[in-house]
Amino acid sequence: MNLEPITISLPSLIHRIGGDNTKIARAFAEQCNCRMQRVRRSRHWQVTGEFDDLKQLFAMLKLESYDDFRFVYTKMEAHIHQIELTHEPLNVKLRRLIENNPAITLAELMSMTHCSLIEARIARDEAEF
């Protein structure tokens, strides 16, 4: 989806999940072609990688014991969800908005997605069928 590197901050990582779990998470990140590293010499950490690699790391951490990596998992989940919403195609976004609120007006669709009137009408017609 997005080929530029994405950075997700993980403040106070070692204090939240412990040193051993940080080493495990770092090994998972390397397997997924991501980098998990400290921010300069602070106690804060960050994970950097391409979108697909971060999603793969997210899935790996989700499969592991949930309580150990809950902090990393929730931070990554929020960022990945936000990126998916901002980079989804216009027709998918329109369809999702209409499915969530069938009574939405064309003007509301146009203001939320910055689409044209024709695109909003086409999406409305496709949702009805």
C-alpha cells in the first residue's frame, strides 16, 4: 500500500513490557524487515518499516502472548488503522460510509470525502443494489 517508511513511537518501552520482551519484539521486527530501536539515548523506542512489513509484525505480535506485548500491539494497531483509513481508495471509503449510515446525504458524503457529486451519486446507486 505505502512504500515509504513509517515510524511508530513506543514511549518508555522497556518500562512497560520489560527488557526480555523488548528483545523478543526486536527479533520479531528484524524477521519482518522492520527496525525497533531507541530514540537517541532516551528511554523511548520506535519501530520503523514499510506498511506491509509493519502489518506483518503486528500480526506476529498478536499471535504471541497478548499480555506481554499489549502496549506494542495497541500502539501499532492505532497507527495501522489510521494509515489504512487515510490511504483507502475513494470508492471503498464511500461504500463504507454509506454502509455505516444508510441515511447519509450526498452533501455529507461530498464534505467528508471531498468527492464530486457524480462520484457520490454513483456510490449511492451501487450501495442500493
